[in-house]
Amino acid sequence: MNKETIRTRLSEYIVESFLYDEPDFKLADDFPLFEERVIDSMGIFRLVSYMHEEFDVVVQPDDMVIDNFGTLASMTQLVSMRLQSGAETSDKLMPSM
């Protein structure tokens, strides 16, 4: 999956989930999501869940820093990096019952 596809899907999710009162908002790659109070710490958990569902990636504990979630560009990079590294999915991390 290319970065533009990742970026588009993340942008659509952020606008729909966090900027729902501004559906025509054009999210720039460098828009400061924390400073503008679009996303808070609970929002990160929602984004992590979305990244797993949409892209089948697991965000590692070391990835859980504001720098990786502060802008659309940083989230796009995180997902792209996880896809390229072949990070384990939760199916591999958690044994089936």
C-alpha cells in the first residue's frame, strides 16, 4: 500500500471521527492535531485501533509517543513503517482460543 492511500484513509478517518462538525475540513499533512486539540490521549487509542482494523498493523509500545500522532504526516509515516517492517498483527501476538 502506498503512502498516499494511507494518508487519504487516515485523513478521512480523522475528519469523520474527530472533526465531524467540520466535514469539509481539509486536513494538511502538518496540521498540529494536539496543539489544536483535535486529538487527545484517548484519541490516540482510537487511532491505534483504527490503524489495526484498517491497515492490519500493530502499533508497538515504543511507537506510542506524541511525535508519531501529532500530524497526519507522522501517522502516515508510522503506518507505512509498520507495513514495511512486517510488524506482527494481533493474530500473531495473541494465541487463538
